[in-house]
Amino acid sequence: MIEKDDLLIRLMNHNDFDVMVKWLNDQRVLEFYEEPPSNFDKVKEKYGPRIEGKHYVIPCIVEYKNQPLGYIQYYKIQEDELKKYGFTSNQNIYGIDQFIGETKLWGKGIGTSMILLMLNYLRSKGASKVVLEVNKNNSRAIKSYKKCGFKKTKEITNELNLMECDMTGVLFN
């Protein structure tokens, strides 16, 4: 789907359920991804319809040097979320969520690179803005998002902020 240097973002498939179960049972990953620990059936139930195109969220696996290292998903922001975020209409606004599941690769700039790749891809789809929710205590992610051009725009809850990247006129490497 998207490739640059040692990074590949590809559509998730049914063969990825096992690695998702592994990642979604790592407490370091779950600390900020905000999902309960998972098992094969739960992963299949949640991500199966997404893989099959029966859900608006598009799930992707990120590979680094041909090995799965994380997850990223993208989606057009739905009407209820537009209102929650304070947008009046959908001007091609996308959301992304992601994590690096291989914690030994944290802090190496790979997360920033994968987000920049996804931003380039969403620009090619006509995205005017990309938004994400981030835990206020996830300083490593916030630092990465800022490097990618995201700015805090709204406090959603006591724990979550909305960050937004305006895609107009921004160039990503």
C-alpha cells in the first residue's frame, strides 16, 4: 500500500490476528492504546469486519525490515465525531490511530516515519485535516505527533486531547 525505505504500511489480513493478540496483551502497549487485553476471538470479532470492508475503519499493519512492528488505522471522521470534535461539516477530515507493538523499537523515530507515510497517503486521498486522540500522559507520542505537524486543538476528557494536522500547504518527507 505505502512503502518508503525499510517501512511498509499494508492492509491488515486474517493472518495478522496472532500478532495483534500478542501486541494487545502487552501492558506497555495497552497503557496508551486504551483497549483491554485481548484474545484471538476478540481480535477476530473486532478486526475481521474491518478487513472485509464491512466497517468504515481501514486497518493496516506496519512492517519494518519485513517484520510486523505495529498497527495503524485510518478512517473518514463520522458525523457524530465531527460534532464531538467541533467541526461543522466533513471537509474530508480523516482520523488515525496507531501503536508500535514491538516495544524494543520504541524511541527510534519509526513511529514518526510511519505517521508521515500515512499523512502522505491521506493527502493523496484528498484529506484536508487529519485528527487523532492522544492520552495527555503519552509524552513520547505527543512529541512524535508534533514532529509530524499535529497541534493540540481541544481537550476531549481529563485524559484525552484532540490533535489536528492541517493538510493544506504542508509538505511531508
